[in-house]
Amino acid sequence: MKKWMMTVMIGLLLVLTACDSGGSESGGETEGGKAEKENVKVGITQLVEHPSLDGAREGFVAALKDAGYEEGKNLKLDYQNAQADVNNNMTIAQKLVNDGNDLILAISTPSAQAALQSTKEIPILFTAITDPVGAKLVKSLDNPGGNVTGTSDTHPDAIKNTIGSIKEFFPDAKKVGVIYNSGEPNSVVNVDKAKEAMKANGLEAVEVTVSASSEVKQATETLVGRADVLYVPKDNTVVSALESVISVANAKKIPAFVGESDSVKRGGFASYGFEYHDLGYTTGKMAVDILEGKKPNEIPVGFPEKLELVINKKTADLLGIKLTEEQQKKAKFVE
């Protein structure tokens, strides 16, 4: 009898041990039958804090969470911000590589370039990038090659439509003041495209460049009396100090057209834009694919899917801008 009991107990112990072992393995089955996600480490490098880039990061994290990767459970995030100092990007990138992250998210062109210089092995995803091919991050949009892919924030019609709307709202406008950092490759691309659109619309660009956010207000002041309207492209240096532009523009009753919807929410008059949170979410879904086995070079570069005219109602009222019924119908208003 004792031998029989001992045999049963040993058998039960072996079964329980096997079950426990199978349930605790990464990728095992949960009680609901859904596969558990493996523990992963994701490094995030971001050039500077401003709502657009922050929104992209938040959308990325939201997509991971929706797919079952949640910080504090099976996801470890290492978020590093270069505080607008381009030289910090390389230090951050090397740290994220040395720390053995499974994947790196780079938010902005300089951040992505530094990450790529630091590793050809760890998968890299970028977002909020104007020209991935021109920045030499990917070989082509459809076939990225290497260990990098991601999402670009350049909708084919965004700049053309925004510049075109200047003439729509202000038919008599002739000169457009443009403020940007010529040291940011993405800004140069944006400004070149904007100047092409201006030429097509009979507008002349009056350019002023900055190298730091502390220079933005003074640069804006130099455009007073020289420009009928302002245009702020997707420039991280200027957008990080956008309130300086808006304060001058509003005080002098100069409409400021901007490069993205988030800048309209912060006081810019109008833009054809999209939500950076959505762009980051798309990038996050790419990350899930990579974490679950897909290669970066198998994923084409993505773009914003939705583009809409966004107008700041409060700014329009402050500047005394009267919108036609047709303009009001097609625009999304924010305050």
C-alpha cells in the first residue's frame, strides 16, 4: 500500500512539474489560451521634447501595449532624450546598443543616423523622418535593406497643400517668411519642397536660419515687415520653441502656417497635417512584427494615411481672419 501511494505521489509530482515548466516558458500558453509575450527591452532615442515627437513616442508605446507588450510586465523601456543637442545622439545610441536592447526606436533624423552608425545588428525603427532615403537610412522606401525601417512624416501632399492654402486665405500675400535650422537635414528637404510650392503659387520665400531654440524669437522678429505670412516647417529646433514664433506673429498680426497639426494646437494658424500619435502607433505595429520574427528589411517604410486641413479658431479670431463658408466646411478646428 505504501509503495502504491508513493508511486502515485511521484507521478503527480512529475506531471505538476512538467505543467509548471511549460507555463513559465516565454511564449507559453496562458489560462485563456493566448500565447504569453517574451520579455523584451526596447531603447528609445529622441532628439528633443515637443508635442509632435512626444506624440509619436506615445503612439509607439500604445501599439506595443495593445499587442501585449506592457512596461513593468514583459517590456523594459529605456527612453533617452538628447535635449536638442545633436552631439548627444551618438552617446545615447551607443548606450542603447551596449545595454543589449532587442530593438531601438529613433525619433528624428539625427537620432536615427546615430543609431545606424552604432549598430548594424540590432533592429532599428525610425519615426518622424522627412526623407529616409536622402538621410541614407534606407536604400529605398519599398526595400529598406539592412536593419532599419520605420515611418516618414512626409505626406506627399502636405507641404504643397499647406503652401497652396496661403494663397487661398490671403490672395494678396507675396512674401513668406521661413524660419528653420539649416543644420537639420529634414528641415532643408522641407524648405526646398516649400520653396517649390511657393514658386508655383507666385510666392517668394524670405529665409532666416537658426542653430538653437534660443535664437528663434529674434529670428522671427527680423521677419516683421519683410513677410506677409510665416511658414514654420517640420524643424525640431524651431518647433521646440514654437511659442516664441507665435508670440511675435500674433503681436504683429502675421498669420503663421505650420508643418503639422500639433503646431496648430499650440497657436499656429493653419496646416495640412495629421496626428503624430497615429504615426507612432503605425511604427509600434512594425515593432511588434519585428519582435515576433520579421526582419526590418521585409517591412516597407510607412507614411501618414490621413491628411486634413486644421485651423486654430482662437488664432483666427485673434488675427481677425474671416473664413468663408466653404473654408469652414472643409477644415477641422482646434483651439
